[in-house]
Amino acid sequence: MKRGLFIVFEGPDRSGKSTQAKLLAEWLKKKKKKVILTREPGGTRLSEKIREILLDPKGRIEPLTELFLYETSRIKHTLSIILPALKTGKVVVSDRFTMSTTAYQGYGRKIPIKTVETLNNLATCALKPDLTVVFNIPDRVFNERERLAQKLFGPDRMERESSQFRRRVNKAYKILSSRPGVVRINAVKSIEEIHTEIINIISNRFGFK
Ligand SMILES: Nc1ncnc2c1ncn2[C@@H]1O[C@H](COP(=O)(O)OP(=O)(O)OP(=O)(O)O)[C@@H](O)[C@H]1O
Ligand SMILES: [Mg+2]
């Protein structure tokens, strides 16, 4: 039986997830909640090893291999960190979870969304977050950053490919943030403003004072 609270931070690269996950965990601790701050891929020894493989820029990994590595890491993370903590009534704050795989491997790498979500369910015993906070980067800001990156790194083939990939991921988060149980945050606001917005949402939803 799940008794705790599961809060997940999602969004494109460099959108502010880790910054806000940390601030929320600190705020919850001040409220005397028992908090676990964790991240994906990672959170356990095995999962951190898989993270190293996934984030190694030298390794070229096929989309399906990438998908299975994320899910493998997620099984361990869910079974040995998240579920036990929730069972004992803790608040678990996770920096990324299943929505990342839907956005990056599904929309980004074009693996059918249904396949990704079937594996997401299997890897997590169908665990769903109580709240997913999704950071959205407005198109105007996204395009501006991409233009800057093109200027800095040049429009070579790889960069164009990854630019298209980033565009699909950014769009995916916009689509996914209209799902139930999700709140959308404008990532362009200040760190303080966003933190206040998040603690207001959490206080109202879950009755924290
Ligand atoms: N609201 C904000 N406004 C301006 N800068 C921010 C904001 N939030 C975070 N930053 C800064 O942007 C950078 C990226 O933030 P952060 O690491 O939290 O993003 P992330 O989504 O976790 O990134 P990654 O996907 O790489 O893990 C950091 O240098 C952070 O200090
Ligand atoms: Mg981060």
C-alpha cells in the first residue's frame, strides 16, 4: 500500500528541473517531511552505472538499446528506492521519471509511444506520480537558443539532426503537459518565482502548510 507522496520534475535539457527539485526537497524538509531526493537515470548503484553508459558521448547507442537501458535502470530505481520510501510514508522527489522516456525515446527517437508506455508501465509496476511538474520552454526562447547554438557550433549535419531532435522533445513536453496530474511551469521565469509557484501548488493540492 502506497502512503507517501510522489512528485516528479520533467522538462527538456537545462530547463531548471534539478534546481527546482533540490529547492522543493529543502522546503519539504523544513516542513518536517521525510524526503527522498532522487534522479533518473540513477538513484541506485546499478542505475548510476547505466547512467554512465547512457551519457557517455563516445558511445553510439541504437534507439531501442537506449530505451531498454533506461527501463532497466528504472526497474531497480522503482523497486529499491521509490516504492519502499512511499510505503513508509516519505515524500519522494524525482528529477525525471517515465515522461522523459516518452518524450525522448518516443517523440524524440520516434519509437512508437504505445511501446514506450507499455515498457514504462512494466518497469514501474504501473506506478504513477501524484504530481508531475513539467517545465516548458516557450517557442520564441527555444528558437532563439537554437539560433545561438547554430552560430556557435555551425550548421553541420549532426548539429542539425540534434536540433531537430531537441525540437521534437520540446514539443513533446508541451503535448504531455496537458495530461491529468501534470502542472506546466514556464521555465523562463526566475528561479525564485518558479519555486514559489511550485510550493503554492503543492501546499494547495496536498494540504501542506
Ligand atoms: N529559472 C531559471 N532562470 C535562469 N537560470 C536558471 C533557472 N533555473 C535554473 N537555471 C540555471 O540553468 C542551468 C540549468 O539548470 P538545471 O541544472 O536545474 O536544469 P536541468 O533541467 O536539471 O538540466 P539537465 O537537463 O541538464 O539536467 C543552471 O546553471 C541553473 O542554475
Ligand atoms: Mg538536471
